[in-house]
Amino acid sequence: MTGTTLASVRLVTDDVDRLTAFYELVTGVTADRLTPDFAELRTAAGTLAVGHTRTVALFAPGSAEPAANRTAVVEFRVDDVDAAAARLADAPVETVAPPTTMPWGNRSLLLRDPDGTLVNLFAPVSDEARARFS
């Protein structure tokens, strides 16, 4: 399909402040708070939106529920995974897996956000992985 661009991923939560603060800490990106029920963390590649459960009713009531994800991983490319791990070492962040180099050439730090969603901070480290992201 031409003309299609991934614009954002939205996480639904009962606590916008807590989830937004987590992603600001992990990414270093300051969120734009558009309303008390909605925030956006904009990066060069796309936006992570955080919406309160109340916003679901604007689309389709009951179609999404907070803290129920067990299939998606929110991924952020970083310059240095080990530096990110060191920066977050004393932060109130759950580490699922320490920095590890994956068979496909990315170095990854796997975290869990306060609502249970997996978060991968990664950097391509092999020549093949760097080529995919250049």
C-alpha cells in the first residue's frame, strides 16, 4: 500500500501520568501533554501516544483495556544500550533482560513498563544490522 506511514502507537492506561513519566525517563524525550488524558512522546521515527482509558470511549467503548498486553514490544533505537542500562540501573524500572546481543545483530535491553508492556531499547551492532538501519 503506497502512501501509508506508521504515525504512532498508543498505549491505553488508567494512569497517564505514571506511564508517561516512565517513557520520559526511559527515552529522555519530554512528552507533550495535549490533555490530562493524552500525551505524546515524539521521536524522529514516530510517536508513542499514551491515552487514558476514558479516551477509548471516543473510538469504540470497551475495545481496549489497560495493562492487558502480552503480545507487543515497544522498541526504541538508542545510541548505546549499555549506557542506557547504566543510566537506568538505579531507576525504578523493571529490567526483564540485561543488555544482550541478539543473533540478528542488535544489542538489546528489555524492560517492562508499569502497565506490563515489554520495552526494548536496542542498537544495531553488527555490520548487517547497521546496514538495515542506515
